Amino acid sequence: MRTVSVRFEARPLNTLQLPARRQPRQIQVVEASMRLDAVGSAGFGVSRNRMADAIRQGLVRLNWQPVSSPSKELAPGDRVQWHSRGELEIQAASPTQRGRIRIGLLRR
């Protein structure tokens, strides 16, 4: 094994910068249902099958509680967290003229 020289330097706390945070983004989607896998796939931009697999593997939480059923129905005010992917907040849901649901999401 080789050695690497390292040099440390003390810095005042006020000169350090926090990591950049992702700005929240408003998303409008139209879905056939308010199922967790349907809304999550639209909000996170992945296929519905991939979202359902992540839910079954325990990577997704609903309102900070573990959830294992992709068919769980959501309501406005619910929050969906996907481990290392971010969070969705369901802000509004209203029916369309064709019987679907227009959903307003906030992605963090």
C-alpha cells in the first residue's frame, strides 16, 4: 500500500456553504385513478411497473409510514417519499370532463 500526504486547514464556519437544494416544482398530471403507483409514476417520471416494484420493496413511504400496496388510494394533502428520489405532495385533485382526475403535485 502506498501513502498519501494530506493537509488540513481550519476554516471559520461562516465561510462554509450548504449544498444546493433542489427547488420545488409544480406538476400537473391527468390520471385514471388516485392509486399510489399511478400518481407516483407520473410525479417521479418512471414507469408504473417500476414504481410498483419500488413500493413492494419498501423504498416508498406514504405520509412517513411504510407502505407495501401499490393500489393504496391517495388524497390531497398526502405526501409520498421515495428513498433517495425525493418527495411528492398531492396538492389538489379534480375530475375532468372525460372522467379522469387532474392532479396537482409539488415535487421536492
